[in-house]
Amino acid sequence: MAEYLGWAATAVFVSSYFMSRPETMRGVQVVGALIWMMYGAAIGATPVIVANVLVCAAAAWTMLKVRAKPTGG
């Protein structure tokens, strides 16, 4: 089961780089990071969990920051 989570996380995260909109890319990266965290928990790898908590937080923060930015006009 853990191996499947690892492969799924890899596929999701790599696919994020093929998204045309930055917001979509970050959203997919959040999902990928969440799957990586599940993988880390399944194999008992704290560094994998912590690294992906940071990736998830950074992607979510930049996504929210972009949404909150007022549009010029």
C-alpha cells in the first residue's frame, strides 16, 4: 500500500508542472504534498512528512496570496 502512495504522489506532483495556470499548479502540488505526507506516515519517515508539510504550506500560502492580491485597473 505504501509503495502505491509513493507512486501516486510522484505522479500527482510531476503532473503539476504541466498545468498552464500557476494557481492550478499550486493546487495540484498541495494534493501531491498531502499524498506524500500519507506516504511518509505509512513508512514512518518523519523527514518526508515535515518536508511535505512545508511544501503544502508554501503552495497554499502562495495560492492564497495570489487570490488576495487586488487587481489593477
